Amino acid sequence: MAFRAQFKGLVLTFTAFPPPPKYLKDPVQVEFYVNENTFKERLKLFFIKNQRSRNVIFVWRKCGWDCPKQNHSGHQLNKFDWTPIIWVNRPLPLWGLQVLVAFISFLESMLLVYLGYKGNLWEQLLRVPFMLEMMNTAPFLITVFWAPLRNLFIPVFLNCWLAKHALENMINDLHRAIQRTHSAMFNQVLILVCTLVCLMFTCICGIQHLERAGNNLTLFDSLYFCIVTFSTVGFGDVTPKIWPSQLLVVIMICVALIVLPIQVASGSRRGGAGGS
């Protein structure tokens, strides 16, 4: 439909166009892909497309099995036997399963280092997730070539921090996908809860293992001690008896006093920004 108007000898023509079709108003999802010319770029594209499913598998894979350990009688504070701390009783089927999982984890870590390499190799090697991965995979691979080390204790319970890191990445990806600012506070609270669970789990497993050379605590006793200690109740009926486990408690309390307030402050800032 056209309209004509005359103003000081000038003829102006206005044309009214029909409204755009409804399908043009719908949001269009635009995806950017890297150039698929090289093998490295194809691998990056594969990890981008399968990031959420890979994180779910990563969380499941990091819930590793800890090996059964030998029980020994208690000793004094400064005189105890390091044998039950350093060596464990690992059956051959369990060792083979742990070696298989360690081999897969090692290959995945090397592949991620290769994909994330941007000219600075030390930046990739000094990352905390990579160092934790090597701490829990390299010893198992060494035991394949050196049989006497098959009963060496390896702190596989530290894999909970890798699972927490993968879960945090998955939550951030989900938050960016749904694009809801009001869910930022919920995501930060969930990450804070995961951090607290990892701290408790690390302390429980570490004390239970170290006290096999001291008070010989059960897993439930370690859980009870950690809950009483972290809640600042402190009954004192269950306590670590040797200095390595006491040192672990001091370290975990210091880590909790540093990490938890930082995450609470970070969650408050993001929650305030999302609410505004």
C-alpha cells in the first residue's frame, strides 16, 4: 500500500510493507564451527559437539574404586609403622581394572593437552586437574612394567576433585545454554555444596587410610570425626593418634577456611549481578 504527499512542490511517496512472516520472528540458532582441515581442528570440533556427554562420562569415570588396605595394630604418636600407609593389599582383578581406567584417563589427558596447546606447554602441564590426573594414572601405568609396585597405595579418592571440576564445567555450559540470569545463584550454591562434599570426602578417606597405622579407625568413625570437626562441635571421643593424620586435618581445615569463603563471595557477586 502506497501513500503520496506533496510538500513545497515535492512529491513524497510512502510505501507500507506488510509485516514479516511469523517464522522470521523466531530465534535462529547460529553455530560456529572451526575449519575442519587439520586433524587437530577435527578433534576440537568433536569435543565441542560432545562436551556435555563427555562431562557426564567424566563424572562417572572419576568415581574410582579404592583398594582394600591391610589392617595393623595401633602405635604411639611418634612411633608407628609406615608399612600399612605405603603398601596395600590389591587383588589382581582390581589392579587390572584400575590399570585399564588409568590408561584411558591418561590418553584423554594427553589428548586434551594437545588440543589446548597454544604455544605454552607449561601452562597446560601445571594445571591442577592435569597434575591430579597424572598423580592417579601414572603410578598405575608404572606398575605394569614393575610388578613389586602393584601394591603401592595410590590416593584415588582425589579423583573426586576432578569429578567436581567436570561437574562445574557442565553446570556452566548448561547455564550458558539456557541463558537465565536468575539461575546464577543456584549454580554457585550447587558448586559450593560440591566443594564441601569433596573436602569432606578427601578428609574422610585420608584419615581412614592414615589411621591404619595408628588408631585403626573405620570408615564410619572417620565420617563421624570429620562431621564433628567441620561443624566445630568437637566432642573429642574420636581423634587421630598419629601425626600424619593430624597434619592432614590441619591442612584440610586451612583449605576449607580459604576456599569456602572465596566461593561464597564469588556466588554472592554473581547472584547480585544476575538479580540486577
